[in-house]
Amino acid sequence: MSGTRGYFKNGVWIEEPIEKEGAASEGAAKAKEEAPDVENLAGEAKESVKKAVNNVITLGKNLFGTESGRQHLEKEARKAGEKLEETIEDAVESAKKEFEKAKEMVKK
């Protein structure tokens, strides 16, 4: 074989060289060298998790340990309570409507 391959482009044969076996194995070795170090990745992940945990701890201290944090918690709790009340009212309304429908079906 001639050691080339190719394709037609606009009616013209374009040749491409084929890598020799040695070149291919060199490319594989290079890829292995460029692959990230597992120990390094594990260390980075550990540091990331540590930072996230510390951020959550800091948030907790600020929420419970400062006036603005307690105000924020109170505001969010009030919003959650209002949503819960609305949900209960909607459920009661829906149940009333279904009860009325059932009553009408029994009358018929």
C-alpha cells in the first residue's frame, strides 16, 4: 500500500497520510501523560466538599446567630405558612365541589 488514504472533494481526490503504528502508540502515550492525575482530582474534590460544608456552617451561624439572619428565617417561615394556608384552603374548596357533585349525582 502507498501509506495514504483520501477522499473526493469537489471531484478532486485529496490524499491524507496514514499514521504509522509507532506514531499511533506515541499519541496514546501522550494522551496518558495529559490525563489528569486521579490523586489530584480526588484532592480537589475533597477541598470543594470541605468548602461547601464550611459555607453551610457559616450560613447556619448567620441565620441563627444574627438579627438579620433571624429576620430572614422569620420572613421565610411566614411565606411558607401563607402557602400552606392557601394549599389547605384550595384542598377544602376542591373537596366541597366534589361533595356537591356527588350529592347531585345521588339526587338524579
